[in-house]
Amino acid sequence: MEQRSIQIFLVTSDSLLVTRFTDACKEIGIEVRVTLGGGRLPEELGQAKYEGVLIDFDRATNPLAILTAVRKSPSNRNSVIFAVATQAEDRQRVLADGVNLLFERPFDAKEIRRVLHGAYDLMVRERRRYFRCAAEVPVLLIRTSSGEDFRCTTMNVSSSGVALKAPLPLDPGEEIQLVLLLQGTEIMIRAIGTVVWDDKHGKTGISFTCASPQHQTELDSWLDGQFSIPRLGGVQFKQPSQ
């Protein structure tokens, strides 16, 4: 199984911010990569997937351009965006620009921990959405149009899609019903899906929606276990106050 920590991309020149933010991230198993920004930023964003990006609007050069680069990055446009903005006008501006979470100077370690814990579930959700777990999971497929059913095995699984080996080709756009038996459990996940691609050589990609919130929760919990993502109990996301 793929093992990888949640990662945050930190854009700042402030060594104190780097130290305090990195220390708080380590406590909950988050990895931090630090950059000063600059002309290579789009290239750096394209080299990896980050569940979160923190932009220091107080110290970074042209922070709005950095925010735009994040949103244009194919891999990172849905990342949770943190900002450091101390001046009132900057805080209003970054919140209006859709930044998710906000820090101010001087830094308080407890506040950093509180904000990180509040954002954790959002970053886990992005983690599940983007990454697929390489796993061979038995699947029963039912063609909605004909009722024909057949058994398959997945090659990878995410919270909303699978790639699998199928005994016959499927048509892109075709509606499919799925029943997945999660590996190492007795849990069956039912879902309604759409064929996204088929290579006509026994491999198919399907996007799906779970049949109920309970099934989605069970699938997400199983995926978290495959990715070794810890759960932080009792934490809820709060929108930062203006």
C-alpha cells in the first residue's frame, strides 16, 4: 500500500514562522516543504501534490501572484490555503480572495495548533480525493441498462473512483452499479458510477458516488487506514473571523 504523509507547502522568508509551523505540523504527522517563492514557484508546485499551501502575505514577494500560481496548478488548485496577514486590510483582502485559514503575527503556538487541527479534516478530504490506493479489491459490476453483472478486481481505489480489470469492454459514459468488498474487512460498499475511460484491453476507469453517507464514511475510514492517516478526534473546522 502507498504510504505518504499529508504535506504543506510553506512560502515565507521568516525563520520563526518556519520553526513554529513545522514543529506544530510534526506533532500531527504533517510534512512541510519550505520555499522563498520567486520565479520557479510554478515549477515547484508542479513537482508534487500538497494538501495545504501557506503563503506569508507579510513577507513574501507578490503574494497575490503566488496565490494565483497555486490556483492555476493542476495538482494543487484544490489545496487548503493558509495565509499569514497581520494588517487589517491584508486580512480582509485574503479572506475575500478565498483563503481558508488565517494567521497573524506575533505567532502563538497554541493558535497555530488550533488552526492546523481545524484544517486537518479538509486536508484529509483532499488527500482522499486526489490519491488512489493501489489495492486489489473484489468488485461486482452491474450494467444499469441491461442488468448484466460480472466480477472484477480493482487496480486502485479512491473515495470517488476506481480503476479495475474487467472481463469485457465498457462504454465511456455508461452507468454502472458497483459493490466493493473492502480488503481485510467484511464491509460491502454500494455505489452508482459512470465509466470514464476504457482501453478495450481489459482496463476500465469508473467515477462513482456511494449509495449512502454511511457507505462513504466506511470507505473513507478504510482508505485512511491504507494511507496511515491518523484521525484527530473532536476537532471541527471553523471559518476564521474577520
